[in-house]
Amino acid sequence: MNGTYKENRMNSQRPAARRQTVNMRNVYVASFFAAAALLLVLSMFLFFNVSEIKIEGVTLYEQDQILGVGGVSTGQNLVRTNTDIVEKRLKDTLVYLDDVKVTKKFPSTLVITCTEAEKAADIEYKNSYYVLSASGKILETKNPAPTGDIPVVKGFELKSLSQGDKLASEDSFKADILKELLNELHDLKFKNIDSIDLTTRSDIKLMYDGRLEIKLGSSVDMEYKLTYLKAVIDKSITDDYEGTLIYNGADSGISAIPKSQDESSKPDDTSSAKPDDSSSAVSADTNIDDGNTWDSDNSWSGDDSQGYSDDTNAWDGNDDADNAGTDQWTNENGNTDWEYDNGGDQGYTDNGYADNGYVDDQTNTDW
């Protein structure tokens, strides 16, 4: 009887003990969240206030301008500072900032890292000049004269004319072409480009150093073309040479036409001159099937009917067109042609040359 009583009493006490344990756990959890909330409130109003603001990468704007436009100052709370808003304010208002990154350094430092815009080109439009950044942003509008030391873009119909606008054209393809072209020129360190003519998208023209007109063709394979042309200019063109460089294609190379020569003129189709031994290049006989062979030190030999083979007639001073570099010839009209070989088998065969219409009565014969 007593055993049963004690057992019933213990069973009645267990739920009460369990409830007491649960209540204590709830008290602990509630206290934790209350302390966390209090700490958050204190950190937002009392702790982590900004005592130092570091501004990096800026030379064109004063520190007060950066702070005023960004809306930041010492004393404000670091936790409550919205870095995204600060970045947007700065990029939207200060056009010469291409990029802005705002970083919090606890407990009390705010770092503003800026990337300033770089002038990449002047766009000539309606008798005025619009300065374009490397990232494609209009930096300045309606300047009466070009900036200098950057290319002048011609034949580009600007659609966006306000400062800070992104580059846009009535012909959307031209905007893409111009951005790609400027990026490639920058990456290749291809300097001294005076002007870029985009009047016709399939006939892009550059002026180099005031003395070389470069006919690039279309925008296809832009990087390859510019790399090729830069190699020819750096390695094969003298500093006083004036004329035109024409990109003929990956297989046909680049032709150089002296300024003094009329590009439209045609030579006598019966003429064939033996090269001068003092020439640094080779004058090639362009008469098809005539079998002429030159025996001078710098000449080539071989039957024209066989075309120009890879190792026999491709002359660069090293007897082999497969060597990486630029191979150079001068044809009988005074025009110089190059084949840029990147180490692969890019020699000259009769396919596409003697068999496909490159004859001696053309103004510019390609080898």
C-alpha cells in the first residue's frame, strides 16, 4: 500500500520537474536573444563608429569631393553604412571614376578604392570631339579640338551625347567594333595611332605616326590582324617610311605601297627587272612560266610555273619561311610584301598564287 502511494507521488512530480526544466531553457534562450539584440543596437548606435576613411586611387578629385558625393564622414556608424549606395553615388556622379569599391575594416575604418577613367579616343562628331574612356564612357562632350595623344575616331555616328553616358552608335555594330579595337590596341601596346576611320565597317582604316595608312579590312580576327601588323611595323618598316599597309589575309600577308606610287597605276606587263644586289629585300620576277632565274647573292631561283614553295623561294635571310618572324619581299613595282610566320607551315605554294590570278600586270603583286 505504501509502495503504491510513493510511486503515484513520484509520477505526479515528474511532469512538474520537466516543465520547470523547459521553462529554464526558454529563459536562457530568451536571454541570449535579448543580449544579442542589445549588442546589435549598441553596435549600430554606440560601437563601431567610423574614425578613419581611406581613399585610394584618386588624383583627379579632392578628398572632400569623394566624401561629399559618397555621403560618408567620420563619426557615422560603420555597421549601418551601405557600401553599395556609396559606390553607386560615386560612379554615377563623378564621370572620371570608372570603378569604385567601398570596404569596411572593423572596428572603425572605411576604405574607398577608386579606378580612374583613362582617355582612350576622341570621337569626331558634328564638328566637335567627344572624349571616350577605355571602359566605353563619354568623359567630355563638344570639345572644339582633339585632346591629342589619343586616336581620333571618324565615321562614327554617336547616339549618346551626354557626359557619363555609355558608348552607343546609330550603328550598334560600330560601337562593339570600336570598343574591341581600342582594347586590342591597348593590350598589344600598339601606340602612335593617330586616327581610326570606321566610315565603312568592312574597310577599317588606321593612321599610324602620321605616315602609314593601315587598311585593316573588316573587324574579323581583330587581334590577329593587329598583332601581325605591329610585328611588321616593329621589325620591317623603317622610321622614315611613308605609304600604305594593306592586310590581304592570313594566307596572303601584308603589302606595303610607298607614298610616291599611285596605287591605281599598272606596270608594263612585259617588264621584269633584275634585283639590285644592294637591296635588303628580293625583287621577284612576276612573269608566269618564263623560267627566269636570278643568280645574285640575294636573289631567289625557281620556275614561276611551280609557284612559291615553302622552303625554296620564301626568303627572309634565313632560307626558311617556317622560322617564326616576318618574311619580306619587294616586287618589281617597288611594293613590299610580307608573310608573318608564327612557326607553322605558312609558306608559299602555287595554290592561290600563280594558279589563281596573281599575274605581273597587276599593280600590287602578292607573294
